[in-house]
Amino acid sequence: DQQVKQNSPSLSVQEGRISILNCDYTNSMFDYFLWYKKYPAEGPTFLISISSIKDKNEDGRFTVFLNKSAKHLSLHIVPSQPGDSAVYFCAASSQGGSEKLVFGKGTKLTVNP
Amino acid sequence: KAGVTQTPRYLIKTRGQQVTLSCSPISGHRSVSWYQQTPGQGLQFLFEYFSETQRNKGNFPGRFSGRQFSNSRSEMNVSTLELGDSALYLCASSLVVGGSYEQYFGPGTRLTVT
């Protein structure tokens, strides 16, 4: 049973436009969510996180939105840059600081110049 | 500050052998987690160690084991290797700061079982 789902395996956007990556979860015990970016042959790089007590967190070009009632979160990248092209993973934790993360299968973002 | 390091970066083993992978966390991080990444299953949690104790464990067979040393360095062992163990093994260290935490990953060890 996949508890964290990223239903879009790929996304293509134009440079300068907004990229929106989506993630759904089924486990209502999840209370902390993270987004990672991964390039081939490298480990995931932490981007941004959000606690379930918030519905939005911003860091530069990256904003994460959390809709607890819909069990949905999204990552917005504005403006998108070609260097953002990578696989993006959504991850969730159920112990508010537990290091056990449950990952989605990723969305490959391509930003076209 | 140096990041998470993993050795070796690449490894080729044959079925039935065993393998040991090593991970050095970021200085000051006491928690080390291990993940397996495969094309079909994505990133899956193996186990997590904190202060030399296993604190969390994923759904992997007993052939997968780990340990953590007093300096927070961690090793992961896989015995009786199977073809399906071919994967990228990622180590991550984390630090809790003010109620939130960030988990930092190493570059991974690419294990190929033939």
C-alpha cells in the first residue's frame, strides 16, 4: 500500500513559469512533510519542509502548501529555471521528527529554456 | 562542514556473497538512516540508528542489518546477496532544530549483484 503518492511521473514547464508538483498521502498520522530534489547519481537534496500545524511554508523560489483535509501537498517553484530540472520526491513522517521517512516515487521535472 | 559520506560509491558482488557499506554522518548529527532506492519501488526506508541503537526499522528481511558506532558512523550489511538487492543504497543523517528537522543524504553506494 503506497502511503505517499506522486501521481505525475513527469512534468515539463517553460523557463520563468511556475512549476507545481503534487503529492497525496493516505496516512492521517503523517505530521511532517519534506520535499527533496535528486539528480542522477547523487543523493537527494533537501529543499523544504512543512509541519502539519502549518498550511504554507516559503523559502525563496520554493513554496510548499499543505491541505490536511484533502491529504494533499504541493510544491511551487517560481520562477522555474533550467537548473531545477531533476526528480522531485515528496516524503512524509508520522512521528513529528522521526527520521523514518516514507517517500513518493518521484516526479521528473524538465524546465525548458 | 563536510556532508554525508558513503563508501564505497560502487560495488559489484555475486549472489550469495555479503557486503558491508559505510556511512559517515555530518559532524554533530547523531541519527543515521538507511534507504534503498530501486526503479520499481522508489526510496524505501531500511532502518535508523540513534546513539548506537536501532530506533526504527523498515520492512526488509533479516539479511539486512546495520549498526552505529560511538562516533555516529554507521555500517549496513547485507548477507546472502540476491539479484534483487541491486540498488542504490542511501544513507542520511539528521539533526532536530527547533521542532523541525532536515535529513541530509549522502551520494549513495551503487550495489550491483550478478
